[in-house]
Amino acid sequence: MNAPLWISQIDHCSVLITNLARSRQFYGELLGLREIHKPRTFDFEVLWYDLGDQTLHLLLKNKPDTLSPRHFALRVADAGGRRQRLTEKLSLMPWLSGPPQRPPTQGKVPRTERVRFVLRSKWSV
């Protein structure tokens, strides 16, 4: 009999990017994620960000990923504060496609990348 594979959580999420500088500005400066070192054995361009017990991997490619409903969600403690910070800083990044359409849950970000902010408590239904 095969033993079940016990999975405790997602380890990381990978997102395709086409511009290192703009992605570093968006994920690091705008969202405030902490960039961490990639493994020394990696011989390709990638940015890694710390998400607590998980990491976000931004993989540099010549072409963006195809448009799709795929996304990852970042849970924040203060959605109102995050919305205000995004609104204030978006004007400093004219290469973004515009302000959030449904603040604070979904914003437009570089090329085909999408980030959804989720405000939840463990008691929400």
C-alpha cells in the first residue's frame, strides 16, 4: 500500500517577468517585499522575494506569459492602508497599466502579472 504524500503548504510561486528593474521596483518598492538571494547554482536571471514561510520567484523571460486567470494572492493585515500606499506610489510608476480597478483586491501590474490582495480573518465565512 502506498503511503499518502503529506503536503503542509505551498513552498513557492513562480511568475514570469520581462523586466528586472521594473519588477524589482514593483515587488520591492511598491509592495514592500524583501528581496532575498537566489541560490548560487542558478545560472539564469531570477529575483526571489521572502513571503514568510514561502518565497516568490520572478523568472526573467523574453516574452510574458499568456493572459490567463492565473494569479497568486497576498494576504495583508491592513487592506485600507495597503490601498492608500498603492494609490500614492502608482503615480511614480507610469509604466503600470493604471490604478487598481477594484481596490484593494486587484491591481494592474506590469505586463501579464497580476496580484490580488486578500483581507481575511480566520473567522470569516
